[in-house]
Amino acid sequence: MSTRDTQVKRVYAWQNVIRHEFSEISEAVIPHLIKAACEYSEIQVPRLRYNVNMSSMAHYRPGEHKITLPGSAGSWSHRTDTVLHEVAHAVHRCRPDREEHETHGPEFMYIYLDLLDQFTDHEFFALVKDARIHCIEVADKLTTN
Ligand SMILES: [Zn+2]
């Protein structure tokens, strides 16, 4: 995996701008969203854990194929956009060409925005346009292999 992650700050900043457009989801619904997104992406469903430390960030650990979310109902992480962000990391890390990509690079963004299109009322091309206005690169397509 590339050690560079040149657009991570812009991706987080953009998510803060658009976060109010996404609904909060309950802890009961989160596993169903993750399962549906993984079935759509044809990857094994990662394990899901909650971290009682609320200052921790949502993250995905590829070695354990595990998504961790801060554990409290109504917290910032319990929205469709942040959950699908972590699922997008899982999908991206399951791709054979991942070693060539940055963690929050154009390929990750393509996967993430496609998931937002599939599982929220946002449209892919509108999201791509908005991301690019915020100077975030999005791949035009994923290479197939
Ligand atoms: Zn991320």
C-alpha cells in the first residue's frame, strides 16, 4: 500500500461539509447496512466492533477485516456516510490492485461515492462533481481484474 495519502484532509473536510445531508442510523440498523453494502460489493462482511472511547475515530483494520465505530447511539459516526466510508475502505482493501492506490485516493473515492449512490438518496455524478469542486480526485472507473 502506498504510504502517501495526499487527499485525506480534503476528504475529511468535505465529509464535514456534507454530513448534515445524511441520516443518522441506529446501532440495530448498522450491521444490516454493512451487510447489504458488502453483498453489493461482493466482499466478505467485516467484523464490527464498538469502542467505548468516544474520542476514537471510526476506522477499518485490513489485517483483521474489522470496522470499529465509537460506541454510542446518536454519535457522529452513526450516520450512513461514515459507516459507508469504512465499508469503502474494506472494499478497496479487498481489491487486487490496492497496493498501487493511496488510502483516500481516487479509487477509494469512486468506491465510496458508488456506495453512497446505492444506499442513500444521493446520486453518484452529483457527488463526484461536488467532491471535485473540493479538489478531491475521483477515478473515472475502476480497472477490472
Ligand atoms: Zn478513511
